Amino acid sequence: MKAAVFYGAKDFRVEEIEKPSIEPTDVLIRVKACGICGSDLHAYKEGIFSRPGFVMGHEMAGEVVEVGSGVEGVSVGDRVVPLGGIREKGCGECFWCQRAQSQWCSSVSHKPCGDCAECQVGRFWLCEKNQRYMLAGYSRNGGYAEYMFVPDAGLNRNVYRVPDSVGFEEAAFLEPLWGAYKWVDMAEPQPHDTAVVTGLGTIGLLVMQVLKGRVSRIIVSDVSEKRLRLAEELGADVIINAAEVDPLAKVIELTGNGRSFSGRGGGCSDYGRSRRN
């Protein structure tokens, strides 16, 4: 199959590589669309987050072409988005489980080995002994290829059907949106809260839109007028141009001292007067 293979900074090559073979618990997907993440751009520009001979791409959608004998609920021809990796259940009580990062729980068997050369220098995402069970496009070959596989596949666990009304390019965008939902859930916002989003790239704007249904007010900050205008169009309540004012001071002015880690003072004011600044 054809794939865009990474060899170093500004060095991708379209090559013929071996098509993945699957185990009874896996599914094989023909990639129809794959997004380019900011982390992929870092790899392209600086040669980081990857290794020579690797296939990146983790924002993908496609069609199931092969299903392992032990997989239930997924059929050949399904239009799907693969999201996440292996979802083993942790103990629920340890430090990592309490932080919603059960992949590090000692009771989970699929995790970086800790002993190989990559683990020893902190690059656990490149652990060769655990690549099958890690996220596609980070350690396991991903979507910059004609085909990719999903290990230990399960419907609505790490394989999600896409309705016919959604195109493959739109469906590929579900991966960053899924991340935004996950990160907002980890913050546990309450209906009476004011949320602050700093940085309005793709992820920041998605987080802001997820928060719209969770909190009473959203303050956003960026140095780009274009991004700030887009955030306002998408529903931000207060926008702060960090190129013109100190965003921390402005947030304190709008919200009061509250639970601030800055130690700096401030007072509440009528936020209605501050939709633009």
C-alpha cells in the first residue's frame, strides 16, 4: 500500500509499505480522509514527536474492509472513525485513575514497558514493545496511508460509526472534537462557572464551543484579531486581545479574586461593559 513515511524534518516520502495484517480482535480500515494535526506539523518542521520510517496521522475516517473473527458489532462496509486506543479498565482508585488517566494504572497490562531505550529517555510513545496498543499516528502507524488497523476493536469503544449524512472529511474532524470534549469533562465545569480559554487555534475554539453548553460565561484571549472575531461569532461572551492588555489582569478585573494562583488582586466589575476592550 502507499503511505507518506516520515524520515526527518521536512522529509516525508510517499512509498510502498506492507499492508497491515490483523488479528482476530482487530479491524482493518481503508483510510478515506486524514487531517493534519499541529503535532504533525512540529514533526515535519523540527523532526520531533516521531521517528524515521514511521507513518503519522491520527485524525482519520474511513471504511471497514476486514473484520477479525472475534470482533462484534462492526461489519465490512461500515463508515467509521477510529478514536482512542485500548480502553482497559483501571482499578478506579489509584492516583492515575482518579485523574482519568487509567492507562497508567498498575492493573492495566497494555502500557509502555519502561525498560527499552525510548522509555529510558522519556519517549514512551515510541516504545516498540507496546506500539500495537498505543494511539495510531503517535506510536502505531496511522492514517497517512491507504490502510490502518484498530487493535482490540469494539463498536463505540474505539470504533464509531459515521452516518451517511456526514462526509469523510468532516468525520475526520471528530478526533480533535473528541479531545475537546474529553478535556472539558476532566475540568468538571459547573453551570455557574466562568471559563477562560487562552489561545484560539483549532483546539481552543473547539473547547470554547463545548464549554458553551456547560458554563454561564466564557472569556477568551488571543493575540490574533482574526481568531478573536471568529471566537465572538461562535459565541464567546468576552474577548481579550492579549496583544493590547494583560489578559490575567483583565480576567481578575472581570471575575474578582476568586481562586487565583497569581496572588494578584482585582475586583469584580460589570462584564457587560467589557465585551470588547
